[in-house]
Amino acid sequence: MKKSFAKIAILAIAAASLAACTATRTQKTAGEQLDDSVLTGKVKAALIADPNTKARQIDVETFRGTVQLNGYVDSADAKAAATRVANSVEGVKRVDNNLSVQESSRTAGEVVDDSMITAKVKAALIADPTVKAHEVNIETRDGVVQLSGFVDTSEAKNVAGDVARRVSGVKDVNNDLQVKQR
């Protein structure tokens, strides 16, 4: 009796372990996670090495080989260069360039104001049960909030946009979140 129970327990543990390694539409396997992390690192390194891009202005997210470029850059040329650089990295399947061109300079006060808005939006997203806040990147420039990253559902994308719009100080929201696809 004890031997058959032990066998069943071992089989159950093995099945659970295999299930944990299986990808779903919204969750990656450990291998896919590692592949995307490596790809993100390669794209960031390529952006740093390219003289036409300011890597500190560009946030890179990757989901199953699709690379998202997010943030604010100084010129249309910098935006185009970022796409070119990301596309040149081996393993990149697709590049979604969500970079916004903002040519104006900002005062220290404006930077602080935008940082406060970003923090308030992040806190509001954390408080919402529909959105996995850790999946959402937030950039703010002149009161305009850019949401980016990969979320599980269309509902999560829409709720994130609605939550951000309700935050005091937000002038507009660019909802560049993408729903995870297989």
C-alpha cells in the first residue's frame, strides 16, 4: 500500500513539474523567458553601441521574440534608428516601435512632475485587481502617460488605460499595451 501511494505521489509531482514547464498563451516556459531576456539584453546592448540612439531613453520589452521599443526620443531619426538597430539583432521576430518623438527640453520641475505622475499611475495599477502592474511599463512626458508592455487580456489593457486616465495630473494616455499572443 505504501509503495503504490509513493508511486502515485511521485507521478503527481512529475506531472505538476511538467505542467509548470508548459507554455500557455499568456505565460512563457522557462526557456522562452530566458530567450526573451537574452534578446532584450542584446537589443539594449545594440542600442547602446549605436551612435544614433540614446539607449537611456528607450525601454525594451520582449515577448516570444516580439520586441517593443517604448519611451520618448529626441527626433524622428532616433526613432527610425532604434527600429533599424532592434531589427538587426539576431532572433528578433518583430519590432513594435512605440517611441514618441519629443523634441522639447524640460525643466527639472517638469521632470519631477512627470515622475510623480508615473508613481501615482503605478500605485493605482497596483491597487487594481484586473491589471498585473508588474507587466505594465509607464513613461510620462509633459503629463502624457505611455503604457507599454505585454498583458494577458484585452480587459487588462483597457482597465490599465482607464485607471491611468483617472489619475490626477494625467493629460492624456497612449495605451501601447499589447495582449500576449502565441
